[in-house]
Amino acid sequence: MTQTPIPNIPDLPPQLSELIKNAQVYDSSCSNLARVYYIDSGAGLYLKTAPRGTLERQAQMTRFFASRGLSSQVLDYLQLECDWLLTEAVRGDDCIAERYLSDPARLCDTIAEVMVQLHSLPTDGCPDQNRTEEYLRSVQQGYEQGKFYTRDLAGTGIIAPQQAYRLVMDNRGLFEQNCLIHGDFCLPNIMLDGWRFSGFIDLDHAGVGDRHIDVYWALWSLKFNLRTDIYAERFMQAYGKDRIDPRMLHIITAAEAFG
């Protein structure tokens, strides 16, 4: 995660101004949709700001994951002209740190083990018990808005938005919602501390849903970050191929074209 030193945080609410008193602040943003700042205070803090109302779900899900020992604590959430979400830093580094990418076999095994543990947890108390419904709604909205990204469809036989849309909607009954998922199970969202799992970040897509969404994003992220797909089989073996339905991965590939 890149960190660029900055003199201050723009438009910081007065309620949070004490945070940066005598602390070095860094811009850690990686998206135009939100700004993320690292505050070098104590064990470290992260402050995220985005349009009003867009961080409410992330705050809610982060609190839940933190209660299960899977994420950092939420220290504050403010909904003002913009949203502001303050969390403790998760120990260690994300999985795109060089020390992890340089040992891809071990990385595959490690994140597969993390995923198995996540998907084995009880779902009671999760604020979002129907992530599948929201996931399919986002496909519907993407289709209606004319979104269609073909970058990951090579070799799938899917060439048109209508084809992808019908594939997802005709098989919507195959989606399950029986396990806790991250929803964006990519390497930058998984934190390790010396190869030991220390927590998840960016939990705005988490909830109770279909395990294949996480499997899809893990495979996508391994291919993207390692620049090869030769580790896909190793990951699936480590996770458990008996848990994976290739049909669902195909359907989710179609669904993600509308993301």
C-alpha cells in the first residue's frame, strides 16, 4: 500500500482534528471514489472519506468482522457532508507486499486457508444476511446502465451483454447464501503479519452469500498480481475442489462483467 506524506487532511471535520495533532499523515488512496489517509499515531490509524452515505455499510460490516476477530476496530463513523470512517490499522502488510508475492505457492495455500476459515464461521449476527440479493441487484443495475466489461471474458464464450445477463438471471436460483463472505476477496484486502492472517480490510461487499464470489475474486487477484494463472489449480486444491462448482464460477464471471 503506497503512502505519500501530506501536510494535512483536506476538509477534516473538527471532531477528528485531534487525530493529526503532532502526527505525520499520509495519503494511501488507490481509488478516485474515496480518499484514504494513514495517520502515524500509536499503532496506526486509517481514515477514509467518501460521498455521504457510502461508508455506512462498510462501517457496519467492519464492526461485525472486528467482533469476530477478523478486522480492525471502528473508532468513529461520521456522516456529515461526506462520510468519514476511522479505524485502527490492521497489523502487517497486505498480500501484494513483495515478501508474499515472491512465494506464490505459499501465498496460495495461506489465502486458501484463510478463506476456508472465513466460510466455516457461523453467520448469526451478521448485519447482512442476504448478500446474494444485493449482488444480483447490482447485476441488474449494471445491465440497465449499459455497463459491460469484457476484459475478463476471454475464453468464456460470452461476447454480448444480453448473453451474460441471461446467463446470470436464468441461474439465479443456483446462488446460495449459507456462508460469511468478504465479497472482494482480493490480495490487497487480506492482511498478513509474518504469514499469519491478521485481518481483512474494505468490507463493504461482505455479508452472508455464495462462497463462489470469494473464490472468483481470489482466482482473479492471483492471476492479476502474479501475472499468470498457473497457480489457480493449487489454490482450488488448497481450498477444496469439492466445494467449488465450475458452473458457478462461469456464472459469476458473467455477473462481474456488469460491475
